Amino acid sequence: MKARFTISRAAAATAGLVLAAALLVVPVVPPAQRFLATYQALEHSAEPLSAWERLTFSYLLARSESARAEARLRAVGR
């Protein structure tokens, strides 16, 4: 007998709203430089970043570079 998995419309709508909210937060993420400065100020050390912190730093750096590239393209008028 196969198990049947069903999800209510309310649960699906809630999951969709959570995903939409997460996507709205992504562009508001601070630039990588501010992240690193805040990390070092809070930790009071220059220790290497952990694996998760390196991943976050890399993501933020890529986002800031992407935003700069998009701004340059808009300035050129493309």
C-alpha cells in the first residue's frame, strides 16, 4: 500500500509566503566588507572564518560584485 502525502492549501500558501519573504530579504543583505568588519569587531579577533562564515562571505561578495556589474550596465544604458 502506497502512502499518500497531502498538503493543505493553507500550508502551501504559508510556504509560498515564507519563500517570497526570503527572496525579498536577499537584496537587503549587507555588502561583504561590512559583514567582515562586523564579524571581526564582534569577535575581537582576526581568526580565520569558519566554513559557514566563509560560505556566507563568498555569497555576499558575489552578490555585491553582481550588483556593481548591474549598476555599471545601467549607467551605460543597456
